[in-house]
Amino acid sequence: MIALRDTNAYTAIMRCYPLEDIQAILMASIVISELK
């Protein structure tokens, strides 16, 4: 899993997006990080 260093940005995202979108964003971030 990704270590979210900027928790303020993460909580801001949590307020702006529904949970399903959060999970999709996290999955995309994980895939992108594994491709690098």
C-alpha cells in the first residue's frame, strides 16, 4: 500500500469525493507506483 505522507491533502480529498472514488483513486495510484 501507499504511505500517504500528506494527510491534510488526503483528508481534503476524503471530504470532496465519495468513498468509491477514493478507492478508485487509491487503486490507480498503486498501479501507477508499481509501473514506475
